[in-house]
Amino acid sequence: MTTKTSAQPAIGNAKMIIGGEQVDAADGQTFDVMNPATGEVLARAPLGGPEDVDRAVKAAQAAFEGPWSTWSASKRGRTLQKFSNLVKQNLEELAQLESRNVGKPISGARGEALAVSLVFEYYAGAANKLFGETIPVSRPGLDFTLREPIGVVGLIVPWNFPMNMASWKLGPALAAGNTAILKPASYTPLTAIRLGELALEAGFPPGVVNVITGPGGTAGAALAGHAGVGKVAFTGETTTGQEIMRLAANNVKKISLELGGKSPNIVFADADLERFAAESPLAVFDNAGQDCCARSRIFVEASVHDKVVELFTEATRKVIVGDPSQDATQMGSLISERQRERVIDYIAIGRDEGAELVYGGEAPSGEVFENGAYLMPTIFDAASTEMRIVREEIFGPVVAIIPFSDEADAVRLANDTPYGLSGSIWSRDIGKALRVAKAVKAGVLSVNSNSSVHTEAPFGGYKMSGMGRELGMHALELYTEVKNVFVDLT
């Protein structure tokens, strides 16, 4: 099902934020920011590079050593709460920016903007909950630990959930007392810039939150390799994460990585199949499948395979693809024409490999979709774990369905991947569901649900899906150093 796409006016020129000032790139270069649903230019943004990163690092270092270092944890928390309140007050503006810049449905963008405010609210409360400990040691004395901020941290976020990923990193980084340089993806800089403006309005000192725009290969690489940056947090695809590890080795800086995924959705015969089918299409097709948690591999117990394919396909037919500005739209465009072509190539590969195309596989029909990077939800059946469409992260609205024979076979198939981020298990037998949850090598699993993300709970992956945990109190560990102090009392 589809809805019409409508054109909207351009936003204008954007600026980076360095040391509390809105600035252009040092060399004056800019790049176009597009609306992928219409193919139109939204804005022009500064094409930041190494010189701009160096300016931002110096501003962040000065802020870290300046008034920010005297702020109590409670004052940091109160300012984070003001930040949260400002996000709520500007929710519609942020949602519209995100929807137009990413091509995602406005209803989802509003939910994401609200989630951003809740993340900042959570870390506002967490700021004064960073505790040290006292340790009994063998020598007479007092031994205790302190948790201290790292210093300047680089936060590199992707284009699929720009606002959310920014908040996941900014929230704990600021709560712990660090200063930050936020670098959004070149496709999607607009909400990051706006968050930087709101951070200043909330009362964070100049230089505490800086925003650099520009390509990953120049601005991102300069940030990851800069000797003045003590930690880099990155969310994105795995090969870029590997390069960031290499660059971070220059000064042995701390890193946390949230990388790719190829998440399983495991359906046992005793599950509520109707509920699974009703809830699961958007577990893979939400955000046009551009989600590292997308349940893009569906494993179905063989005895109910045909029924599940039928139910899931019927539910997928009801997904509304269309104009992201319309409240009814459930799936908008992909991020770019280049990404759509990449996904179309994978669909051709799936056909060549012998998988059965059950639904989708092409762009929506109609003149109104010709200028946007749209693609229909796509279902493959008769797939196997040897196929590229099952092994590789497509990052588009494509799902493959594979039958399994028993519990052990389901676990074996689910783990037959280099990734280990997320997944779901559907069964009325709670013992079986828990056994499978313990056996599947992934960091975030749900039973009888497709919910991966909770502000209060840790999020992150096994294997090539990354290292470290974001969200919850666990995230604060990523942005602090532990100092041990011993006082001799003899």
C-alpha cells in the first residue's frame, strides 16, 4: 500500500558549532544535504576537515579544563534536564528535520524525538549516581576508587537514527563530565546541529558540546586519530568500525563500537503465530530496513513454515509505503538512490542464489515515487544460511525466511553469522525460550516481542556487532576512568 510524496521548501544553510560559535568550514567548502524522499536539496552544510576537527578539539579541551571542570555532578544533571525539556519543547521541529533529512515517516520521527528527550532526562538523574567504592586491602590503610571523566570524547553517529544515536552518546558523556565533539553522518547533519544549538541554550558552557559536519573519511578519520581525543564512540557499519580501531591505536584511546547486525527472529510452532505476524513486519521494514537491529532472518519451525510465510506476507502487504510527511505512512524512502541500488543488487543476488521472491523486490509503482529512493518491503523464502542475502547485512527492507527442525537446529542457524546484536524468540514454552536466549550469541534479545531498545537497559553486541554497552547505567562506564587511591594510616 502506498501514499503520495509531496515536495517541501528548502531549509537553508547550516553551520558547525565550535566553542559555542556557529561557524563555516575553515576552507569555506560546503556540501548539499538532500531529502531522499523527493530528491531535493534541503540545505548546504560545512564540509569540515582535519583543521576544523583540530579547532573543535582545542575548544573542547579548553572547556574541559575551564569552568566545566568545577561543575558539580548535580549541576550537570540539572543542565541535562534543561536540555531534555528543550528537546520536548522543540519536538515537532526536530521531528520534521529528521523526517525530511532521513526520509523516515513523521510519526516515527516524533517518537524518536521524544525518546531523545527521555534519554537526556535519564542521564540527568544519573549524573550524581556515579559512585566509587572502598576496598579492604592487606596493608593498614584506606583504599578507595574514584570515577573521573576521560576528557574530550569524539561521538560519531550514523544516518539511520541520527538524533537517537547522538543522545545515546551525548547523555552519558555529559553526565560523566566529559566535553564532546559530535560528528553526524554527511547524509544527515541537521538534527545534530540543532541539538548542539539547544545544548548551548540549556546552559552548557561553550566548547562542552561541539558539532562537526563533513565526510567520515576526512572529518571522521581526523577525529578518531586525533591525539587530543581520549575516547571515540562510533555507531555504524563494521568495516568503518575496524578502521576507527586502527586510527584510535595511534594514542591508545578508548573506543566503543556499535556496528552491524543480521538479527534472527526465531518462531517455534507453539508460538502465537498471529501475534508474531502482526508485529514482525515493522521489526525488519521499519526505517526502510535501515536498522542494525532489523530482524532480517526469520527462522521458522518446519511444521508451521507455510502458515507463517502466509501470515507474515499478508501482514507485510498492509505496510503503508509513501510520503514521510503523512501520519499514516509506516515506511518512507531509503537514505539515498545509491543505497536503494545497493539493496536492489542484493535482491538480484537472492534470486540468482535460488531464493524464492514471495513479495516486493521493486520500487513502488506510480509517478509520485519517481524522484525518491523508495523500495517495497521484500520477502524471500526457501533461503539458506550459505546465501549472501542471509549472511551479509543488506541494510534495506529485505527479509529471508528459513525453516528449522528443532530447538538445537534453531540455535545453530541463528548463530551461523559473524554478527551478534539483537533478535527475538517466539514461544509459549518459557523454559524453551530461555534456553534459546542463553544459547544465542547476541547482546540484546526479546522473548515474544521485537523490542530491542530500552533507555534503562544496556544495548550492544557480540562478535562483529561491536564492543561496549550503551544506554542504562552501563553506558557511564564507557565515559569514565577508574582511579584507585590508597591512604596509608600507619
